[in-house]
Amino acid sequence: MLSGTRVPADGIPLCVDLDGTLLRTDSLFEVTLLLLKGSPSVVLRLPFWLLRGKAALKDEIAKRVTVDPAALPYRDELLEFLRAERAKGRRLLLVSAAHESIVRGVARHLGIFDDVIATDGATNLKGPNKRAALAERFGTGGFDYVGDSRADLPVWEAARGAIVVSNDARLARRAGARVERVFTSPVRRMAALAGALRVQQWVKNFLVFVPLLMAPEARELPLFLDAALAFVAFSLCASAVYVANDLLDLAADRRHRTKSRRPFAAGDLPLASGLALIPACVATGFAIAYLFLPSVFLGVLAVYLAVTTAYSVRLKHVPLVDVIVLAMLYTGRVIAGAAATHVWPSPWILGFSMFFFLSLAFVKRYAELYALRGEPPELRVRGYYPTDLQLVAVNGAVSGYISVLVAALYINSDRVVGLYARPELLWLICPLLLYWISRIWMLAFRGQLHDDPVLFAITDRESWVVGSLIAVVLLLARLL
């Protein structure tokens, strides 16, 4: 902990908290996640460090990882206010329970603080400890303090004035010092939660209904209820992986043009809530599978969770393996639907799914590489170089057309003849698929595809037209 001389009585300094106040995040969670990403096995040592106290825990983590202060999410309105105070000649101090190395890094980056007071290896500067340190240095009533939580109440009691950074009106009323200003940052919590869970991505899990839709003889309501439960279980487990991925990729997401707006990267949701969401989603998903669905579905769900976790942690950075795994995960949703309902799809359907979604995985990578045109050739994105653009395009387009070939072979199979009254009408599906696949690749070549192709299709009018026409063809082939 730093020390210094008292300031003159007429020069009241402004002491500013860091975590949750100046930052829209908690630096302890930030560095812990960095540590876990770099050395997952270190999680076993965290409890032993904590037994020695929070100060020791923060010190041990600080010895092993460094956070980039430029990548942290700041409260812009508060930062603008502090710069205005600094311009008036007021003395500013950054006072935080975060480790001294982090606080000094932030202070150097911002360049507006005269000094820092922070946690060292011996003292955790939070609550009463922070109050004692400030009262010793400036005297009771000799400083103003900017804080954000109940942990700051003891500090405000010793301060001359309080600046509160919180949406909680009760906190401002409980502050012992005179409240000079309140900073609020309205956040639509439910919208932020939905964004963290990637609810929009749940549409991919409707693939669990494919076995029932492709088997006209299996239309019982209980089977659709089983498929619906499988959809919920899959969606919850997928959300858990999305949250984990966002927590581990905070620094990279904050440097990205669009990913920087994700709830955890932007600081719209506390990192602690993300760490709670992961086990909650997984436990609920597996509870649904265990209580209501066949045991074989439980096994498929476990394999899916393991593979998608491996993809998020490592496989997404291995070129070619990443797109193959993505295609497998999509096809795995179809298999999961079959496991939940015991309505098993034709091998033709699985083959079509594998090649079709392999094409979409390639087009997603193509769009990412297209944005890097003109960048240095040694620049890599998920293991790919900008010079791989043509190869990715060829592989993706060929995979898409092979999926149409598999569909054509399926239409000509004995199974289809037995299921549809007019199977020859199904040939109309092939040109529709060829059009849609060719169009999605044409948009990618033009640089007009910026989203996940599956999510793009949801909002694309022509994709809805093609999908509706395919549905009409299937219905006519069945009924005529």
C-alpha cells in the first residue's frame, strides 16, 4: 500500500474506486479468467492461495498474468467527469482493492491520476481497510470518494463527499457522506442476459425436429414433446459453452469491431454472473435429459457438450478441423433429435446434413478472411491466412453442391418412393437448394455476408421464400 503526505485542507482530493466504478468489470475476475485460459490446471491452486487471504490470492495471480488496461471497458461518462476535474487542477487518486500492478497499469494508461493506493501482498484494500488507509492519509472528511457498492459504505462514512456510480437509489441514500453526484448506466438486464446466452443461436437447435419432419409416419404429439425437451436441453448446454467462450475471449472480443458489444466484453453483465450461468445452464439441461428423455439422448448431449467445449477452447483454431467439427455439431443435433424420439433418420439425411453444414462453416470462415483482404499475409485468423481465401471458397462451394447431389440420390432411393405419393415432385427441391447455396456464396464473394449464415438466413427474405417453396414441394409430394 502506498503512502504519502497530507494535502492542504483547501485542496480536497478526489479518490476513485476502480472495479465496478471506473471500470464496468471486476479486475480480479478478469485476471483469474486470463490465468485459467493460459493454465487451466492452476484452478486447483486457487483455493490454497485464498486460504492465505484475498491479498495473497491477488498477489499470486498478479505474478502470473498481466491485464491490458487499454482493453478494459471504462465508464465513459465518469471518465469524462474525472478529466474535467483534472483540468480544473484537482488532485485525483485511484484507490482500489485490485492488485497494485493492475491499478498502476490503469493509472499509467489513463494519465489523469496523481497517485494510486491499492492492494499489495499483505493488505486487501477493501471496505474498512480502504477507509483506514484514506483516513490515515487525508484525515476524516479530508477527501471525496467515488464508489459503486455496499463495500464502499464505510469509506463514504469517512469522506467529505460521495459520488455514487450505481443504478441502486438505495445505495445513494445510505452513503454517509454528502452525495454530490450520482452516475447511472441504464442496462437492459434481460436483453443483456439474452445476448450472453445467445438466444438467437437457439434457432440452430430446431434441427432436433428434423427426424420427425422427415418421417411422416411419426407424427404423435408425445414425440414432438420429447423433441421440444431435447431442444431446450441442447439450447441450455449450448448457451453454457457460449458464455464460457465469451469469458475466456474477453480481450480478443474487445478488440473486435462487433464482438466488443457482447454483454461481458462491454461490461453490461458482471463476470461473476457468467461464471454462475455456466453450471446453472449445464445442470438444468442435463436434468431435463435425465428426467424426461431416453438415456441414449443423455449420452449424445454429453458428447455434444464435450465436443463443443473442445471446439471453443482449442479446435476452432485448427484450420479445416474447425469447419469439420462445426458440421459434425450441426449433424449431431439431428442425431440428438433421433435419440430423443427414437425416430432414426435415413443415412441420406445425415450425409446431406454433413456436407450442407460443412459448406456453411466454410462460408463463415470465408467471410472472416474476406474482411482481412489487404492485411499482411502473415496475419492469422483462427489458423487461416488471408491467402487461404480461394481454397476456403472452393472447399465450401464444392461441399454445398455435394449436399445437393446427396439430396438427389436420396430422392431416387426406395425409401422415398415408399413415403411420398408423388416422389418425382421432390426433384424441384434440387434447383431451389442450388440457388440458395450459390446465392449465399455469391454474397460472401461480394463481401455482403457479415453474419453467421444460419442467422443470416433467418432474417433474409429470399431464404424464407426458398424455405417456403421447399416446404410446399414436400407437402404436395406427400398429398397429391
